[in-house]
Amino acid sequence: MEFYSLLDPQQVIEALARAAAVLRAGGLVAFPTETVYGLGARADDPLAVRRIFAAKGRPATNPVIVHVATMAQAASLAALWPARAEKLAQSFWPGPLTIVVPRAPCVPLEVTAGGPTVGLRIPGHPAALALLNTVGLPIAAPSANRASGISPTTAAHVAAGLADTVDLLLDGGPTPGGIESTVIDLADDCPRLLRPGLITREMLASALGEPVEWSADREESPSAPARAPGQQARHYAPRAPLELADDDGAARVAELAHSGLCVGWLTCGPVGSSHVATLQVELPADPEGYAARLYAALHTLDARNVDRIVVGSVPGGADWLAVRNRLGRAAAPE
Ligand code: TXA
Ligand code: MG
């Protein structure tokens, strides 16, 4: 695997040129976005896209997001560019929002998992934008982790999971957002949130001037390509079993630790007194701050080989929906 640091100004031009060359040749490049690291391949090359699925161990039924540099490029990949898509793109791109629209015939079925729609986004990270502008092609990119593992928020996370299969890794430092983009489906009559994220359902509804449906619990038809494979229960999970506490988690941590287990404990903000937690990680008590550090904390606890992870409860408000969604999936049984 080739490695370049974008934090070193002397490497940037060479790194982008080299990464673009690897992508053009059908290779895999891991790169930072404002959400998590992506594992990119040229979206117009079915063989290159298949390499993504092989590297991740990703089921072929799970479509990948296509990243583009411009609105015109996005519209060219859609059979239909609805007025709603234009509104949301104008409001939130570049940024952590994926818009699902009917796919244009030029989009390979490998990208869409055989389905009639394609998910598109212009990422807000300067390195991702620079790469997309340099390569001049739409880039298919899921998160740069093995399927059903935790998304990577640092280059080290990517290397730990995929060093053998990625051709080139661009290190842009920790990703600021920390959780994956919001996904909204605009291919049907009603706008529907498929995956909550830092662009909230309320922000989308306000930009559209109409409600946005959210039906995480709705049963997906198992035969059709899943509209949101991110809705599969266990999708963001650490290696150690993770439980969500109803309170700050202190009592449960003490109980597990007393039974001899090595316990990781994630708390939302400071907790009153010090406890017997083997390894406590205090996350910020605001939803953006918590999201930014959640996956890094889970990666750390996995690396420390804890037996269990206990997560103290987080607030119930709408602005915490994306965090609660990721925690719920991380806690889902295999
Ligand atoms: O923030 C992100 O979205 C990151 C960065 C790299 O851009 N990417 C990411 O990709 O999280 P991935 O593959 O881990 O998650 C993609 C999600 C899937 O869970 C799926 O629900 C949705 O995007 N998706 C992609 N194409 C879709 C489509 N045509 N219809 C419905 N959902 C789609
Ligand atoms: Mg993923």
C-alpha cells in the first residue's frame, strides 16, 4: 500500500496526482471526507467497483455512494434530477448529505446493487474535493472499513483494517464529522430519511418546506436491493459486545468489572464520581462533539481488547437521533 500524508504540504501535489493515477487505472484509494474515510474506486468501471466489495467483504446487495465534485456531475448521473434534490444540494453541498435519486443508465449496476437508484454526494472535506477535481471522475466510495465493522475516522483505522487491499492511502488527519453522511431518498413521492446524520431531519424538512419521513423500523423487503443497507441491525459494531445503559452506566460497569471482565465505559459528559471502570472514555455532551469522537473511542476500546463496552445513556432529543441510531446498531446482537 502506498501512503501519503496530506498534512505535509510538500507531499500534497504528488499525493493527489498519484492517487488520481491509481483511481484512473482502476485501483482503490482510501481518502478522508468530512464524515469518515472512504474507500474509493472510479464509479464508471464495474471491475474497479467490484474490487471495493471484495476488499470490504461487502454483500453485493448493498449499494455504494458516488462522490462528485460538481452539481452538474451529480445531475449527469441521475435519470431525473428532482427540484427537491436541487434545493437540498444548494443548501447542504458540499457537505455530509447523500441524495438518492433515480440512476442514469451510465451508472453501473455494481454501484447501485442492481437497484434503480443512485446515492450521490459532494463531500465537504478539502482533500476529498481536491482529489475529485484532480481525477475528474465520479468516485464510488463506501466507508473504508471491513463490512459491519466501525467506520474509520483516522488513516490508522483504515490501515489497521484494509492495508492489504487498498492501493493508496491519503492521510488527512482525523475526520471532523465522525459519523457517516445523512442519506435521504428523493426517488419516491415523499422525501424519506434512510440514515440519520449530522444534517438532521429537521434541517432537511426546513430546507424542503415539507416533512421528511423517517421509518427506521419499517421492514425492508429482503428480496429487493435494500434501500438503506445501513439499516441492517448490526452495522457499526465494535468487536466487544456493547450494551446501552438506561443511566450513566456506572452500576453496570461496576457489576461487570466485579465479575472479572475488562470493561470499556463510554460516558456522555463527565460523571459524578470516579468508578471502577477499567477504561473510561468521556465523550462531549453535545451531539456533534459526541459523534466526532464516538468511532475513535470504539476503535480505541477494541484495540485495548476490552471484553465489554458499556455506553452511558445519551439525551433523547431530535438532535441526538444520528448518535442514538449508531449506538443502537452497535449494540444489536450479531
Ligand atoms: O459519509 C459517508 O456517507 C461515507 C463517506 C465515505 O462518504 N460513506 C459511507 O458509505 O458511509 P457506506 O457504504 O458505508 O454507506 C452507504 C450507505 C448505505 O448504507 C446505503 O444505505 C446508502 O448509503 N446508499 C447508497 N446508495 C444507495 C441507494 N441507491 N439507495 C439507497 N441507499 C443507498
Ligand atoms: Mg459503512
